[in-house]
Amino acid sequence: MTQARLKPDLDADQVFAGLRRSSPRQARQQLFEQVTHLDPYRLDALLLQDAPVPPRTSSRLIALNLAALLDVNLKDVMPVLGVSESTLTRQPVPSRLLIDRAYSVVRIFAQVMAVLGPEGAQHWLRTPNPALEGEAPFTLLSTRYGEEKVQNVITALLQGAVL
């Protein structure tokens, strides 16, 4: 199968069914592993010690799986991951930046999912939010500043605020 024809191998409904009895931390780790095919316990080695990325994953597969998890298009996920279509084609091995961005998005998704459930998290991330100046939370995840703004809203939600 060529890189251009690669399809997501993540079935969001099946993943969500398996997470129903998980703690938020377990859910985050399972989601990360499902999306990236990387061991979440090896993140220190991958991101901080520059260990080689195992060959069972690719940049395109991570992007496709993240799009499937969030129920968005691949073109919408690429800016959040900091990659272009040509990067997905030219650099099959995911960069540390792409892995780090995928982890951040999965972490935020898992936090929202803990409150709203999986489908609620998908909807919340795609819907313009007045607390974020009318922006959809997902669109702000392409920068650390935007991610912090989204995290602040999530923290308020987790503390019981109605936003």
C-alpha cells in the first residue's frame, strides 16, 4: 500500500467503547497509543532523548487517525499538527514536533471527553465558543498560546463553570 493511499486504522466508535471504564489518565494513554501506534510510556525517550521512532507508524497515519478520532478532515488536522500535505508525503517518519502536537491534542480531547463523553468532545472541539472569542477550540490548537486558551476553558469546565 502506498503512502498516498493509506487509510486511518482507527475506528473511533470501537475506541470509545473500550474507554468507557477507563480513568482519564488511562483514556489519554490508550487514545495516544491508538492514534500514533506509539507506546505512551516511551514519550520521554521519543521526545526528550531523541530515540528513533518505531517503524509501525507514520506521519500520515497519525494525521489520519487523529482526524478520525476528532471527526474532522485531514486538511483540518494538518495545521494543528504543524505539517503540510507535502510533509506528510516527504517525511513518512513522524517528527518529534508532530508526535508532541498529537499528544497535546489527544490530552485535550481526553480531558473534554471525561466531562462530555466522546461524541460531546468531538462536538465541543469543533463548535465556536464564546469563551474563546467565537473560535472553535480545535482551530486554536495549532499554537501553544491557543492551546493554553483552550486549556483555561477546559479547566473552568472541569471546575463546574458553565461557559
